[in-house]
Amino acid sequence: MHPITAQRPTGKPPPSQEHGAALLITLFVLTALAFIALFLASSSTVNRRIASDDVTKLKALRYAEAGVDEALNRIQNNLGPDPSAASPALKVVQILNTTTPGAAGTDTTLRATGQPAGSYLPYSTATKGSGALTITFETDAARTKVYLYDKTLNPPMQFTSGDSVYRITSTATVGSVTRRLVVNVTRPRVNGLALEGAVCSGVNIKYTGSGVDCGFNHRTTTPYPSGQAARTGAGGCDVWESGSGDMCGTYSYGTFVKTGPSFDYGSPAVTDSDPRTGERITVNATYHQDLIIPLISALLPKDTNGRMGLGGAVTMVIN
């Protein structure tokens, strides 16, 4: 008889499916990470480009605003279009980025920028044209009438009464970005104020040099510099007077002393009376002193904060 013995099976075990699944998961994770990295890199590039564009746009806008400031300065110094000139609606002033602007024509005036030579901000051009800093008047479509501004009327911009409306066009270019500002401004007259004279002061006035104070009311079309030397005669301003609304030339609530060759015109020419003469003014003040000496401070009167109040009064009489 032969004993029966159990034999173990031979050969390799069946292949496992887990290794293939792990490989697929790894590839998926790596692919996902690659897409995330590409997305972050792309977003960073886009954000940098957007930030750069925003900076460029902001610079162009700020340059255009600087151009408006220079135009305002020219208007304030009577270097813009002249509202009293013939056909003012056609007048144009261009401020160029150059020291030698040259001549333009009958209705166009070219002026050099006030910027330092060689350091020009790009809100104008070196030659005349649509890109130059330009000052005109706001006009009707036919360019025959200039708009006037009067806040008491409705609408305030009309052609009847008020101050001439200027139109400033400032164009700035930085790279491929252009910003253009079109601004309407007026140069208002001093009216509606409680002024006693052309020159009015609450203190003493003393003139030691030359000058002209004129309280006569003038029309808004009075050309500059009428009356700079004298009221009458060649270059005088009397021919531009409106005939009503006159006031004192120089008015002082104190005294008026003139030692130089100045002129005063008005109705009256000079007034220097002080209605406050003899007025009594009393000023009361209390100073709160910290007390730092323990024994003495305990005996002295104190306020709620532990300080000693020192009071005083001063009386003044205006004479």
C-alpha cells in the first residue's frame, strides 16, 4: 500500500488588479496638478497684465488732469481766448510742448507750455493739432455765439447773461492708452458779495507804491489791461463803465495812508472810517495748572481733574 500524501499546487499566483488601479490614480493626480499649475501661471500672467494696464490708464488720466490745470492757469492769467475780441466763438488757444510754438493764424494762438524744457508731460504735442492742449469757448453748433453761465437762470448755460464758458480739451497718451478730458469752466466776476469797495480791508491800509483801485462798475467785455495806468485817456477804462452799480474805490475800516503814486477811483474814491471806534472788548480766560508738590497742592483749590484754575480778564478799547 502506498500512503496518500497531499501535494501543494505549483505555479505563480493569479495577477493582482491593484497595481494597475494605483497607476491610473497616480496619473490622474499628476495630470490634475499639472492643470492647476498651468492655471495658476496663466492667472498670474493675466493679473500682471491687468495691473500694468491699470497703471498705464491711471498715468494717462493723471497727465490729462495736469493739462487741465495748466489751461486753468492760462485762463486765470488772461492767456486764454479773449471773450471781448471780435468773433470770440472762433478763437482758439493751443498750448504746445515746445519753447518755440510759432504763429498759427487769425483765430488761433499758439503758446509755449509752462513746463520745464525737456521734461514735458504728455498732455499736449509739440505742434498744433487735435492732440494739443486746447482752450476754446463753448459755443453753438454754428460757432457764432458763446455760451454764458448764470446760476440764477434756468438753464444756467444760455446766451443772454453771465460769464463766458471756456472749453478745455486735454489729451494724454501713455503707450497705447489715451485719455481725453473735456472740461467746461468759467472765470466768474466778483459779485453778490457784501463788499464796500474795489479794495476793502478790515485793517489799516498804507500804499507806498504805484497801483490803481477803481470802484466804478465795468462791463464784462472790458478788455485787459484797460485802466491799468489810469481811468481816463488812452488805455483808460472809463469807456467800459456800465453807468450803474458803482462803489468806493478803496474802503478801509481803519485808516488809509498813501505815500506812493497810486490812483483811487470810485464813488467815493476813498473811505477810511472805523465804526468800531470806542468799542470795548473783554476777553476772559482760565488756565488749568497741574500741581506737582504734594503738601502744597493738598491745600489749594482744584477742579475735578485735580488742577488749579488760574483766571484772568483783559479789556481792550478800539481807538
